[in-house]
Amino acid sequence: MKINQEMREIIRKGVRFKDIFGLEKVKEQVKSALFAGHHIILIGPPGVGKTTLALNIAKMLPETELYDCPFHCSVDNPQCEFCRAGKSHKIKVKGEERFVRVQGSPDLTEEDLFGDIDPKRALEYGPTSIKAFSPGKIFRANKKIFFFDEINRCPQKLQNTLLQVLAEKKATIGSFEIDIESDFIFIGTMNPQDKSTEPLSDVLLDRVDFIKVGYPESTELEYEIVINNGLKETEFDKKLANIMIELVREIREHPDVEKAPSVRASIALFNRAQANATLKVRKKVKWEDVKDSLVSVLAHRMALKPSVEFNTTPEDFLKRIVEAFWEKKKEKIGDAG
Ligand SMILES: [Zn+2]
């Protein structure tokens, strides 16, 4: 069965992305694109759950059978030399095993994705033998989710090597002129804040749907993410933790901020505040524990707009913000101050 058909049946039965808090509109868009059999690029800043979302999609996939050959051939369509010689075995894969990840970078090559001649095997089988070819990740992604993180960090030339396999669900092996099935769902990501990137090529854009993923919609949702991923070392009053998250969210939306601190920054602050309290032999986190870790956790995770960065540093900016925030919230913070 084609992976798109499999996915359509799952979505028709009604699915929830239970690893993701909030982002309801994103989930609706993802379901609709997957149902249509489209490839997806998730666009958003780091730390908003793009990888978790893609992994969650893989986890929804049922167990399937593949061959353990280097090409991970389908059991209903074994095509490679090893399978045809009866040298491969059926293996069961499910959930996260149906997830293949590639990290986009300017150095990533076509050989990394599609494979290359393996010198050891070339000596054994001869350089012109197909058996000398060591397949890349594209083939291992057969019947899986192919997750391409930060695809826009790759040169357009490399982006365009994906076109055939995205459209036809098969890839040609190097110079052998042999097509091997590679039937996957492509989920790419892009960070719009990343300046060191290439634009996506028009031909690739024409083969994917874009879905924007933003920060959690509310402080309450971000709190859920933070307590689910953070330390549970010291008592951290819910009200105080929410105020801490409000502070991060206020910095995130500040007009002078160009690169905003992520949800991971909120989690890091939550953990460091607990560490501070514990090291001071206190049983409960206080506001000063948050304040004392603020610069160390946030300053390098954010950037100010060029128009303001000449007058101030992120460190001074944070100190000013936190003082103003304290004035606004000190009554609410109360005893925990
Ligand atoms: Zn095979």
C-alpha cells in the first residue's frame, strides 16, 4: 500500500496529535495536507514543536513490513539486487522507526541523500556493480516520514535533486539508470528568522504546501509545555511560573526584538530557577531565582533589531525589561518575590 493511502485511512478515522499542546489550526492544516497526499514544509522559528509534530505523524503510522536490504524495499515490490537474490529478510517497523531525519546544511551533498559507491564493496563486487552502491537516506525513507530539517540551508541545486522522488516516488541510482521505489511523505522545515539561507527553488515550491507554526497561543498552553518538558526538582508555584512565562512572551513580542527567545528558552529558565532555589537550599522557587538566571538563559537566545542594537545590548535590555516587569507584577508575585 502507498504511504499516502495509509495516511488517509488514519486521518479518516480521526487523529489527534497528542504530543503537541495547542496549535489547533496548524494541526487542522497538517491533517488536510496529508489527506490530500501533499508534501509539507513547516515554517516557523526554532523551538515551536516542528520536529515533535513530524515525529508525532510518524508515530501515528501503523506497523508495516519492509525488507532489511540497504534499500528498505517494500514487501509487495522488492526491486534491489539483494531482494531479488533472496538475500534479504522481512522486518516489521512501526512508530518512530518509520521516521528518517536529514539535517539541512550548506555542505549536504547529493551523495548523502541518494548514496554513493562504497570503496570496500567496489573492491568486492567491482566498481560497476550495483552491489557496490551504498544507498543514502532517501531509500531508507521508503514507506516512512522523510523529515528534512532546515531545508533552506541547502543549495538550490541539492533541493532540486529531490524533485523526481517527490513527484514519482522513485529515485534513480547514480549512473546505473535503475529506478528504485522510495515512497515517503516529505516534511521539511524552514526557519524564517534564519538569514544564512537560500530561497527555495520555484520548482520545489510548486510541489509542497506551506504550513506556518507559531509560538503557543497562550501562556496557559506554554505552561503545559514547560511543565511537561522541564525539571521537577523544586516546588515552583504555578502562578509564579506563569508570570515567568508571561515575561518571556512579553520579550518575544517586544517591538525592539528581532530574534525572539523560543519555548526552549522558557523551559531553560524554568529549570535554572529551580536549580538556583535548590542550590540556595530553599524548597520553593522565588522570583529572584528567575531573575538571576535571566541573562544567562536569554541574552544569547535573542537578538535586538539593528536600529536599537547600537544603543543597548541584550543584557541591558533584559535588565530594563525585568525591572519594569517587576514593578507591574510585584503585587501578583507577592510572597514569592
Ligand atoms: Zn531490496
